[in-house]
Amino acid sequence: MPSIRTMIIPAAGYGTRMQGLTGQSSKEIIDVCGRPALMYALGEALEAGLERVGIVIRPEKSDILEMVRDDIRMAPIRSRIEIQFFYQEAPTGEAGAIQTAEAWIGDAPFAVHYPDNIIVESPGTLARLIARRRAIGSDLVLLTSYREHVQAAPCGLDALGDGVFRLTPDKQPEAFPYGLRPTGIYIASRRFLSACRRLLAAHPSVEVKDRDVRGLLAGQGHPIHAADLAADVIDIGNPDGYRAGIAFLEARRQRHAR
């Protein structure tokens, strides 16, 4: 399998649900236990040995660029990873964010990491996901245990064994199968980029979700897999999720301090 050198971080959203907590700042740099949220995704890229990270923002979100450029805690990451910014001018969803960097990504598979999905464990889960993808050979989504405050609808999963599932975007069960939910952390292929482009051309005024892209690929017979790596991922993209995530992290810190 081609090696994975690149990660895309979609960070162009308006973050309107979080404005009560962030004010005029971008939610991607909200403090999460002493670090900006975005830094967790960048730490995963560093631990996985990635060489390039593309961060997709809107022109108004210059505070993200300034944090990456100026925060002293970013120095080890800046010295080892090429960080490139891309600008998403229209609200075309996750597919539009990724498609913005299509030429820069090239033909090789790449990682995607939503900055408001934070892996609780020490950095290294993305590296494990990349290794599992190498064994499976198809697009691969990280799964985590379902908790409250996840606002995405459940998605179908067919168990294949050894913690691997087939993702079935066309099935929307009432509950999360196996108590697991897909996260905004995944490995995608050139085929995924082509599907993004096709959906955006067909629906130019609609936000195209990555779930829509997977649905198109699955409908064309391209399997999308998901892996349960027993990793806790908290979703801080909404106020309830942020408060619950901070409480979860603090409780975990106290347990480890005993």
C-alpha cells in the first residue's frame, strides 16, 4: 500500500453552537486541558510520522493561523511537519473542505482529522489506524464507544471480526450498532476525492458531508471499513459535548493521579 504522508484538518466551520463558550475565537483553538483543541490532531500527525498537514479555514479564522505560527508549544510540530493553509470560501461541508486541497493531496491516500474530535489516549492512535488500513486496504474510519452529546445520526455497521466492520452509510438504525460510532478521524483514498468532486458538482449549493461521500462510494460497490481500536474519542464540537468531554478528561486525570 502507498504510504500515508498527508493529513487534512477541516476547520472552516462557523462554530455557531460554540459561540457562547468561544466568543469571537475559533472553536478549533478552545482550551482543552491546557492545550488548544487543534493541537491534539497535530500531535497525532507528529506521532504517526506524517510529513504534511493541510488545515482548511475561512479567511476570517486568522486566529488559527496565528496559533499555529506563534504558539511556542507548536515549535516541535512546526519543525517536523510542513503545515499548509487552504481557504474554503463557500459553506460546502466537509467534502468541500477536503476538495479545496485536492491538488496538494495528490494521488496517495491521506488522513482526515476533525479538530473537535479529540483522542483521549496518548498520541499514537492515528498511527495504529494507518497500520490497520495498510492491512485492510480500503478507506478506514476510526470507531469509538458511543456517549451522549454526539449529534450525528447512527450509521450501520456489519461486523467482520477482529474489531473490523463494514460501514453501511445507507442504513440508519435507531441506535448505534455495537455501541460504537464513527468519528471524524479516518483514512481516505483518491477515490474519495473523486466522489467529493462529483457530489459537489451535482449539489453546488448544499453542504456535502463525508457521510454522503461514503454513501456514494458504497453504492458504487466500493467497501468502506471501520475499526474499533478501543480508543476514547470525545466530540467537543457542541457545548454539551465540550462540557462532558472536559469532565471526562478531568475524571480520567484524577484516576491516573491516584
